[in-house]
Amino acid sequence: MKSDDFLDFTKNEGGPILQFLKSFSRLIIIGILVFITFYSAAFKVGPEEVGVITRFGKYQKTVESGLNFKLPYIESVYKVAVERQQKLEFGFRTRRPDVRSEYQEGSSKTKDESLMLTGDLNLADVEWVVQYRIADAYKYLFKVRNPENSLRDLSEAAMREIVGDRTVNEVLTVGRSEIAAELQSLAQSLCNEYQLGIKIEQVVLQDVNPPESVKGAFNAVNEAQQQKETLINQAKSEYNKIIPKASGEAKETIQKAEGYATERINNALGEASRFNDLYAEYVKAPEITRQRIYLETMQEVLPKLGKKIITDENGANVLPLLQMNLDKSITPAKKP
């Protein structure tokens, strides 16, 4: 086939084929463009995220999780994890979170942010964690240039203010929970004031220690204070054990003395009253009263003398009587 014949064939027979190829190319290009347009218009937001749509950089709306659409080429979307809890660490960094997490400490950056000056001009190394989540995606993206760095700076400033109002003993011992609660409240108020769009969930004080350079001296002071408290408590215990006992014994002695005095007074009053009564009767009949007193006295005294045999001094036949009780003495009776 000559070249002229081939050209005639392409002009006569190949014309429809070229038209078909051109039409098919257009369809493919249009399909690709439609696919690209659809692909750029549709987007998926995760279950713990929201999507913030902007048009030429200006905020338009916020969409929830799921499949959403935007205008292609002129609108952009920013996905923000609003349900995920995040954290900032101060004084240390977690290198590998696990069942046994690994931490990194001692760098100049972490030491600078954790070294605090207390109200009594002492130093304390305070390590803490701020747990937060994004509450307002619009404010988080557009109100502050770098909200995470801003949160770190304001949390550190708030901690320095709180620690600066307390003594080192409060910071290291009894004031930890109070410091954490106050830091959460103060940091949240600053986040609201600066419109960070962040909600602070919790503040946890990880560790509070004196600086390494003075830790030995500080521990020695703490041990001395603990020994002081121990000795004071022991002294109070001994005081509480001895003083109440001595006080009770003193009250018991006083009560015994008062009882003895009352008894002696009552006995004296009774004897004086009895003597007065006897004297009144004696005045009425002296002989009878004297005889009665004698008899009553002998009745009281004789039983205390043991067994006695009283006989007349002129009496005879005493021996049979003596055989009744040989170990008893014989007292002869005197004449009246």
C-alpha cells in the first residue's frame, strides 16, 4: 500500500475512530474531574473529633463526627479531637507509656519549669501533670496562635504564684491536695480569660522534693523535727498518765481527810451530848447514876479479862473449885 493510499484511508475510514477516541477521552477526563471534585468535597470526621470548616480562611461552621461535605477547592477543614483527654507534664517527660512507664528527668528545661520559690524563701522541686481536653474547637484554633504552649506557660505561672504563697513545709507535706485544687481553678480561669477553648479536667502533683543540692540537709531537718514531735508526744503521754493519777490521789486524800474530820466532829459532838445527858441524870440522882455507871462499866470490862473465879477471902474448900480450871488464877474477894 502506498503512502497516498494510506492517507486516503485514514481520511475516509479512520475519521470515526478518531472521533470516538476523542469522545472517550473527554468522558475519562470528566470522570476524573468529577471523582477528584467529590473526593475533595467529602470528608470523614472521627468519633472523638469535630470538623471546623473555613472558606478562604474564614470560619464557617463546625460539623460533628461522620461523613460530611464541603465546597471543593474553596473550603478547608480542620479536625480537632474534642473528646480525647490530653496532658501536659511539668518537671519530667514520659518517654514510653506502658504498664511500667519510663520517664525522663533532669534536663535543664524540665528543671527550670519545676523549680519553685516558696513563701519562706526556700526552694522546692515540684512536678505535676495538667490533664485537659478541647472544649471549644473554634477558640482553640483561631483565638490563640499556640494554645498548648499558652496553657503550659499559664499553668507554670499559676503554680509559681500558688507555691509562692506557702511555706516549704506546706508544699512538701499537708498542702499538696489544696495546691492541686487551687491550681486547677486558677488555670481554668486564665484559660477562660484568654479564650483558649480548653477545659482542665484534673491537676495531679506527681512529686514534690527539695532540690538535690540541699536534699541531705533538708532530710536532716525533717528527721530532727520528727524526733522533736516524737519527744513532745511522749512527754504529753507521760503527762497524761501521771498528772491525772496524782490529781485523783490528791482528791482521794482530801476526801478521806474531810471524811475523817467529819467523823471526829460527829463523834465529839455525840460524846459531848452523851456526857451532858449523863450529867443531867447524875444531878437528879447521883448515887443511882454512879452505881449504874459502875455496873455498865464492869459489864463491858469483865468479858475482856477472861475466865475468873471470885471467892470470899474467908471462904474454905477452894480446891474443888480450882480443879475446874487449873490454868486460871484465883482472885480472892475483898470485904466490902
